[in-house]
Amino acid sequence: MATETHDTVAGVCVDAGGSALGMPQLCADWMPNQIFWLLVTLIAIYFVMSRIALPRIGAVLAERSGTITNDIAAAEELKNKAAEAEAAYDQALLDARAEAQKIVNAAKAEMQVALDVELQKADAQIAAKTAESEAAIGEIRAGSVKSVTAVAKDTAKALVVALGGTADAKTITAAVTARMKG
Amino acid sequence: MAEEKTGGLVFHPLDQFIVKPLFGDGAVSWYTPTNVTLWLGIALLCIVALFAIGSRGRAIVPTRVQSLGELAYGFIYKMVEDVCGKDGVKYFPYIMTLFVFILFSNYLALIPMSYSPTSMIAITAILGFGVFFAVTILGFVLNGPAFLGLFWMKDAPAILRPIIAVIEVISYFVRPVSHSIRLAGNIMAGHAVLKVFAGFAALTLVSPVAIVGIVAIYGLEILVCGIQAYVFTILTCVYLKDALHPAH
């Protein structure tokens, strides 16, 4: 069972078969070796960390947080600028709208004035034409009444004559006139 | 050690912790390069790769390796700052050294056939007692005799103060022992249990159970490795805080 290599390793802590006697952790023969190499390793790690790695990582982290802070500040500034620009744009839009409204109102007023003038002119013309027409109608009416009277007198006279009476112009006229009034 | 020739079942769960010389055979003297040296060296190389080489680019937008390093840096830095306060930050490199050493040793030990330095009581005792002596000396250097106020509870009733002081002193001196045995014990127990399950896997009848057991314990060990590194580091921070601000 025991091999050559195991035999040579064998000491206080290892049996002839190469197995541990008791706990290897408690083997005093091996402790100085572990402690020595542990100290070497720890010192090496400490120098690597404190001289190279940690300052470098710390610097990178600081630089990054600085960059982020700067970027956030720049972004804030740009945002403010954008807000300003937007406000200016809104103002310009409002101004333009007000201007347009003003122009529209002025044009409307102008048109209203012109319209009023034209309407008055047209009204006057219409009134003139109406008066003219009324005069003509009155004339025609008067003429027609006169004609009716004449026709009635003549008819009456002719009727009286035809019935064998004597046509007294005066009497007939008076009668016709009285009837016309009736 | 239990060795059953009949079933071919061989249990040597502690053989994985044997210290062997790397080159040739012979006695292990204090300077001999051994398997301990090898795995400590591998841990050192991994730490250099992650923290020094990984951060070489000093990129504002980090690479994956660099962001891992930054993560560990931020994690420990915040821990030191939170526990010890602003004046504890100048001890951050020491605590970071402890943390990365324990973390990498623990996780590298999970590689099959590897060696686990943090399971050796000699190594964790050096770490634990190192922290203890450093913190105690630092406490006296910074505070002078006022450091002893750590043991004298001013808020306690006057009669109880001496009794509490005795308890406090005992608990103070137990600190390095518990500090180092906690780490070594956790890692050693985990690895020994893994080895026992692996021994059972040689039996055809129970090998499925044994293999499922190995997987489960391995998963648990992954947790334990991280947690033990974290616990060791945060306790170091707590002890350091006592040295910096001994008044309760």
C-alpha cells in the first residue's frame, strides 16, 4: 500500500499510507510554512492593492462621478435653454395671432363702412323708384276713375234715350255722380 | 481513519488538507514552496488580474472585469465608511486586502483538486490575531488609556459596571479566537463533508444520493465562502470602530 513517495513525505503528521494523522490543521510541523507564505502573499496583495489597484479604481470612480455631475449640469443648462426657446416661440405665436386678429378686425370694419354706404345708396334708389311708381299708379288710378265716370254718363244717357226719355245732361250727371259715391 | 477494504470504501476526508512540497519530496520547512504556496500564489494572481490588470484601462465606461473590481471596491469602501465612520477610511486598503484575500482563497478552494488555505487554522489565526493586535495597538496609540473606557460601561448601573467590565474583557480576548476559528471551521467542515459524500459516491447503491448531496453541499459552500469573507471583513470593521471610538 505504501509507496515510495508517501514514505518520504511521511512525518509526524502523515502515516505510512500518505493519509493524515489527526487533523492536518493542527500539525505544528507545517505551520511555519503556511504562515511564511501567507505573510508573503498578504504583503504582495497589500502592495498591489494600495499602490496600484485601489488608487486607480478610486480615481476612476471619482472621475466618473465628476463626469456624471458635469453632464447632468450641462443637460440642465440645455434644458433651461430649450424651455427659454419654447417660451419665446409661444410668445411669438401669441403675437402673431393677435396681429392677425387686429388685421381681420380692421378689414371687417372697413368692409362694414363700405357696405353701409352702398346700402344707403341702394335704399335711396329704391325709395326714389318707389315714389316714382306710386305717382304713376296714382295718375293711372285718377285717369281710370275719370274714364269710368265718363263711360257711366254716356251709358246712362244712351239708356235714357233708348228708353224714349229726354236726356237731360244735368240730371244724369248728378245721378251718376250720386251713384258713384254710393 | 475509517478504511473498509470490503466495499472499496475509503474515507480520508482530511487528506485534502495535507501540506505537500511542490518540487520533489522531503520535509516541509518554513520556506519550502508547497501546495499552500501554489494556491496562495494563484489567489494573488487572480487578485492582480481582477484589480490591477482589470482596471488598467481606467475607463470611464468600465469593461466587465473593471466593473467587477469597482463593485468590490465600492462594497468594501461603503462598509468601512458605514461601520467605522469617515476616519476609518484610511484603513480601507488593509481591510480590502483582507477581504479579497479571504474571498479569493475561499472561492479558489471550491475548484476540485485545489487546496484551501483559509481552512488552515494557522493561516486564519494569523489573520484573526493580526487584526486583534493591530486594533488593540491602534486603540492605545489613538486614545491612550482612554481606550480602556471600552470596557467600562458608563450607562450601566454603578454596581453592575465592574461585572460588565470583566465580561467585556473576556469577550474582547475571545474575539481573535472566534474570529479565526469561525473562518477555518466553516471552510474545513464544508470541504470535509464534500469529501465524505464523494467517498460514498463510490458505492453504486447510494451514489445518486451522494452525488445529489455533493451538488447541494457545493451550492451551500458557494454561499458560505462569500458569507465568511463578508463576516470576517465586517467584524474587522467593527473591531476597528472600537479602536477609533472606544466610548460606548
